[in-house]
Amino acid sequence: MAKFGAAFAAARKAGKKTFDWNGKKYTTKTKDDSKAPSTSSRPAKRPAKPAAKTAAPKRSTTPRPKARPTRAVKPTRGSLGKPAAKRAQSRAKAGTTRRRTN
């Protein structure tokens, strides 16, 4: 079995467009060959347009949803909504005192 490079070089030297190596077909094109001017039927790209001044973006015509009114938050415990004097009275009735933790 000859090396691929040797088979490729021999095929290019002979002017062949394709050659067989290890039972597969290969072309003799190289990367440099593909840079040649193309004869494609695809149209060329359009030239870039100069940037035009843009107006302010248009506002959406769909109405925004209205904000919901806020609700008063209910206290989770009965003593939280009471003034300090009332809380002290309710603690006295329950027999508990306020603890300080250091």
C-alpha cells in the first residue's frame, strides 16, 4: 500500500481529477484550488447600505394591564396589630413576660 500523499501527488502530476486509494475515491483538488474565482450562478452580495437615521421606536398599540390595588396585610398573630400597651396587657393576662436574649 502506497501512502496517501504519494498517490495524491502522482494523480496530480498525471493531471487526473480523481484517483482511488484503499478502495475509496478522492479528488486532486487542494485548498488553494478552491480559492479560484467561482462560476456560481448565485448572485453576488449586495453592497452594504449606509446607516440611515432612525426615528424613535413606535409605541405599542396594545393596552398595558392595569395595576392591581394593594391589599392591607393581615397580621399573622393577634398581638402584632395591637399597640404596645395592649400587647403588654395581653401578656400579663397570659402570665408571660418578654424575655431578653443576649
